[in-house]
Amino acid sequence: MKFEFKVDFGGKRGKKSDLVQYDGGTYFLGLPSTSPARLRNYIEAYKLSEVVRACVDKINLAAKGIPWYLYKRIGKDVQEVESHTLVDIRRQPSKNYSWPKFLERALGFYLISGNRYIRKSIGSLGRYGELEVLASNKVQIKKDALGEPVAYEYLQNSRWVTIPAEDILHSKMFNPADDLYGLSPITTVASQIDISRFATEWSLKLLQNDARPGAVAFIPGALTQEQRDEIKEQWKRDIRGSENTGGLLIIETGEGARRPGDLKLLSYAPKELELAGSEKIITRKVCSVYHVPPECLGDPENKTYANQKEARKALYQEATLPHLDELRDGLNGWLVPMFEDAGDMFFNYDASDIDALAADTDMLWERAGKAVDRGIIHRNEARQLYGYGKSNEPGMDKPTVPATVVPLGSVTGEE
């Protein structure tokens, strides 16, 4: 097995570093967290690590099933807007993909690279609009003398396109080491991903070689280079590989040898070939970084939650909805104000139909119903809690109590 040391920063090759190359596969070791080469490796981690892909896909699948709407505030009421350019953008953000695909790209690049770049294209008079999620590994930020971003460069069709800063909504995860780029969650578990990938390749090569590291042949006397090559080729042809398991290699020592040749086979103890335990630990560490319960990835031994229903609830509350909140607030603060007639409009999503959160919804219904019955709030306030809006029916704005509730004195005759 061959190890090389070389560096790749996406451009010209420079001096050597401690980036490890193992049989052509790059690893994270020695790469700065925001270098172009490392950003490309984040994409590779998603492609090659089933745990990273499962976590990102779980969050994405949960997010794509939640509907989004455009609302408008009218006094104290909130009404859904059914016709507006922003509604058209929400239905079809781009000519290339629909809203669920837009969410998939927006959350996917954000979870993998720690950065999200959304580019807007607004037509004349605000009658047309389009949103495009740029690939994070193809974006470079141009900054001014004060370190503030002034433009973004995007690699499109083999050429760099400059985009003004006001046309980009850049969302980034917290990065204490860099003010321009966000820090990917994969950075924290990069070494664990390397270990998992290295162990998988190591196990594959062991299985291809009958789970043996090799053998040592003791040959009396000296061998020529041709003899050495012949023995090695015979070993590869007749002994190595699962189809040749148990084969016998015969080495002739020649005449005049003081003792016959000796062949010693090396082997591993069964304990050294057990990788299942380490894989479970790596899975749980990656899940902890993405806030995805391991039970959602089929880890029944890690009973953090009482049942699968609680795990799915945690997936929404701790992983999916917080990312949707950040995306929603970003669009409301950046995209909506660009339309002059958008006044008090805002985007929001409706998570009331999520089965995993149904228990919390039922509890809210019960608490609001008790508050109405006890006269703490009136019925219109309860309706607003659920997003139904104000009703104009008589008596909806007044607290009420059950008619059977009377002062104690009126029953005892003291009043």
C-alpha cells in the first residue's frame, strides 16, 4: 500500500504539505477549513460517507414536506396573499427547479459547506423574479480594504462571473476563525470520516486478500531480480484473492541448499478485523454534529429517545425547523423589501400538519381551550394562536365563562 504526500489547493501545485493521498483518494488532513480544496472535499464527504449523506438527506426530506405561504399583516390580522410576484417566486423559484428542489439545494449546500449563496434576478417593475442557489464550492468572496464583501465571483461554464453583493443572500454558519466564510459541520468530524473511509478501504483490501496482510518467504542464498519478480507474480496469480483461498505456493530452493525454504503466512487476530464498533461511534458523532437522532439512521442500541416517534420529533425541532427559520428570516429581510407593494408581507411555513409534532399541537389546543373556558383569553385570541385570523361574529372579542359557574355566596344564601 502506497502513501504519497502532495498538496492541491485548486490551482497551481505549490510546496508539499501534510495532505495525505491514499490510493488516489484525498483526505481532510492538513487542509485549511475554508480552502477551495477542502470545500471540494466536503462535497466528496457527502458522496462517499453514508452517514453524512443520510443526515443531510433526512433534514432535507423533512423540510421539503412543509408548505410555505406568503402572508400580509392588516392591522392585528394576518391574511394569506394568493396573487403576487413573491407568490410566483415561491411556487417556481427558478426555471430549472421547483420550491422543494430550491429548499433541497438551499439546505444541502448550507449543511455540507456551512455557506449558502442565493442569487436574485428581479425583472422590471417587480413583475418577475427568480432565485438561484449557487454551488458553494464555486463561489469566491471579494472584499474591500476593510474586509467587507463587495462582490461575489461565481465559476459558471468555465469562466468567472462577478455578481454584486446586493444580489446575493449569503448565509453562513458561525466561524470563529473567518469573518467571510462559514464553518462546515463536517470540519468537526473530518477525522472521523477519514477513519471510516480508510477503514472501509482497508477492510475491502483485506477481504480481497483472504483477510491476510501477506507472507514472508525465506529463501536461502541470493535471488536475482527476475526470480524475485517471478515469485511475486506467482503469488498474485495463485494465492492472492478470495478465489484462491487456501492455495499452496511452492518455491524451489535449488540444488546445494543447506536447508529448504521457509514460507511464513501472516494473519490478523479476529478482534483486529472488527470495525463495527468504531463505525457505530463515528455514526453517533456525525449525527450529534447535525443534531439528527441516531435512531433515525437505524441505530437501535443508542436509546437516547423513548421511541421512534420521539426521535422524529427531535429531528424536526432540533435540526429541520431551526434551519427553515433562518432561511425564512433571510428571505423576509432581503427579498421581500425589494418589492414596493410588499409592504407588510412576509413568508412563513406551516408545520401544523407534521405528524411528529401532532402531540404538541394537541397540547396547545387543549391549553387554549381551557384558557377560553376560564375567561383568560377570548375566542379571537385563541384563533390567532392557530393562525385562523380574527372572526367578526358577535362576542368573539369578549372573555366568557361557563354559565354554571356562580359565586359560592349565592348558593349558601349569604348574598
